[in-house]
Amino acid sequence: MSEDIKEKILNKALDLFNIYGFESVKMRDISGALNISPGNLT
């Protein structure tokens, strides 16, 4: 996985954590926000 993709995932995760809180955000929320499948996050 390229560093650019990793950075996009981390930035989107941080955005969602700030909005909904860490405990509420699931992997599927992050992947959905990025329009990728959850399996691509691992």
C-alpha cells in the first residue's frame, strides 16, 4: 500500500473520529467514506 493511500485512510479516520467519536466509528464507516471495500484497509 502506498504512503499516499495510507495517509488518506488515516486522515479520513481522524475526520470521522472527530465527528462521531472513536468508539462509534467502525472499519466499514471509514471504508465507506473512502468508497473502498473494508478488506482494503488491512
